[in-house]
Amino acid sequence: MDRTGVRRALASLLVTWAVTRLVLLLFVLRVFAFPGADVTSDVSVIYQGWYEVLRHGTFPLDDVTWQYPPAAALAILSPALLPFLAYPTAFFVLACLADLVVLSLLLYTGPRPGRTLRGAWVWVLGVPLLGPTVYARYDLMVTAVAVAALLAGARHPRLMGALVGFGAMVKVWPALLLVAAVRRRTWAAAGITAGAVGALFAVAMPGAFAFLTFQRDRGTEVESLGALVLHVARHVGWHGEVQLNYGSIEFLGPDVAAVSTAALLLTVLAFGWLLLWRLSAVRFRSHTLADAAFTAVLMFTVTSRVISPQYLVWLVGLAAVCLCFRAGRMTLPAVLVLLAAFVTVLEFPVGFSHVVVSDWYGITLLALRNGLLLAATVTAARVLWRSTVTGTDVAALPLSRRAEPSRSPASGR
């Protein structure tokens, strides 16, 4: 793409981002009312309540809804950077700034050799598909750290490790970005950073790791893949109930523990597949780090006992990084994630009342959303395996090597 084309593409991206983000801000600031449940109460009630506790130097030990690693306190306390704004308004503004940081990173890498602006378009279009929920949770801030880590991975392994370690201390899942890291410096930097941050909070603030107990006792959330079994069971005589439990709407009653155990077993199987892939992979290209991270987070999201709407922003961010690489092969899984994001906003907040009562409209929305995520997971895993293990993904090879079928995996390493 020539300079004129690049400038036009950048202008289109920036204008689209500005318009869509203005609309999101108008929704979370309640200038316009978004259909369905109020998604801003988590900030104005829960986050602000935690803020009042955290700013006095302790974690909310008596609140079982606090289920986050210690560095999450930084996200909750961040509105203090804008003391001239009310807490909710400051939080929404900072979420928008984190959104802009991700876009800036994608725009910076897009015009470079071997890269493309497709990833920036995935981010610009994917985030507003989730509706105002995306600005009313701190997951967007964590995603910004994860995107920065992946983009730094190829040239700055220590920086990637430090960002991953910090991100894991904010919301655990960024640790999955290390699944394809091959340099010891990356792992060492991640471990040192996570250990240092954890130790600092453990010394400075009581209850830094109480979240481990609270997280262990969670049940099956109504939007998870396993919850579909219980939604259908309610129509054939199952007498469980839906209640607010540990900060989310969960199923309670007979057989719920079995469904939760099944979800845990699926997570173990996902981990086993990733371990097998890691031991079998022989070809690591520039985009493999991002592809593997995207696949790993998809697997652990789909098999989780909880699939909250804001989790989709993690997947949108990782999909955007994957599509930054011209040779990347994750286009179809990325499209499936974008479709899932659109269905997610129809499920929450627009149709959440239907999900809670398990009517067929709510079940259909949930089955469609989770089905798209499951399809994206299977597709991403297949693409990752073929491009790194079996070597059958010919389209991913450089032109100079497509005519060399006799080249062995060992020499490809």
C-alpha cells in the first residue's frame, strides 16, 4: 500500500473509532439509554465501593465478589488520576483512553513490512459490537496490556514477559500469552514481574490473595457453555434456581456441581491439548505467538464456568493482533469471534431477562453465542496445529518455500 493509501486507511480508522467511541461514551454516561439492564452499575456501585476500601490500604476481605489478583486494585483505583471527575465518569474516560492505546499500538505496527491494518479494523469494529458493557468493566484495560505484550514479543522478549507478568497480576488470563514463548528471557521476566508485584501487594495491603478462595467457590454462571444443559433441564422438570451468587447470576441446585466439574475437566483437557501442541510444534513463525495466545484464551474462555460478556473484549484484542500479520491464518476464527460479540450484546444486556428465565429466546441466543465461540476455538486449534505441527498449511509458507515439500521439520526449525 502506497503512502496515500495508508493515510486514507488511517483516516478512515480514526474517524470510525471516534464516532463509535463517542456513541459508547454517550451510552455509559446515560445521555442515551441502551436497551436492557443497566450495565454501568458495576462501576457506580461495586467498583466505587471497592475504591472506598482500597484507598484505605486494604482489600475488600468481607466481599466475596472481589475475585481478582492484587494488581486489579490499580484499575479500580485509577479514577483517582482524574479527581475533577466523578468516579464513574473518570472510569469511563480511562476505559476510552485504554481503547485508544490499543488502537495506537495496532496503527503503529500495521504499516510495517509483513504487517497489515486488518487488525486495527478488527479492533475498531469489534469493540462497539459489545455495546456499553465494554466501557463499564476494567477488562479493556487488561486487554491493552495483553496487546502491548504480544506486539512486543518478537523484538523485545523481556518487555513482553514483564507485561505478561503484570497482566497476570491484574486478571490472570494474560499468563496464557506465554504458551508459545520460546525464549527463557520472556518466561523469566514474567515470573520475576509477577512475583515482585504479588509480593509488594502482599506486604503493603492485607488480603492480597484472598481472591483464590472466593474464586474456588464459584458455581456455574448462566451464560457459560455448561449452563446450556441446565437451561434446557428447566423445561423437563429440573427444579434448580437462578440467584446472584459470588457476584454473578448462577445456577444453584441439584446437579450443578456435576456441570461445574465437567467444565473443569474440559479445562484440563484444553490444557492437555496445549501441552501436546507445545511439545509437537516444530515451526514457529512471526505470527505463531499471537495465534497460540488467541487459541489458548479461546479454549479457556469456552470451557470456563463463567463466560461474562466482557470476556469477549479479550478475544477481540487477541484476534486483532493475529490479523496484524499478513501471513496469519486466523481470519475465520476472528470473524466468528466478531459474530459472537454481536450476539453477546443481544444476549446481554438486551435479552438478559430471557436468559435468566431460560425461555427459548434466551436459550437460542445463548446457544448461538456459545456455538460461535466453540466453532472459533475448534477452527483456531486446527489452524494452529496445521501451521506449526503437520506443515499442511501451505498458504502460510513463504513463496520461496512452497516448492520445497521435501524439507524436513527439523530443518524447518
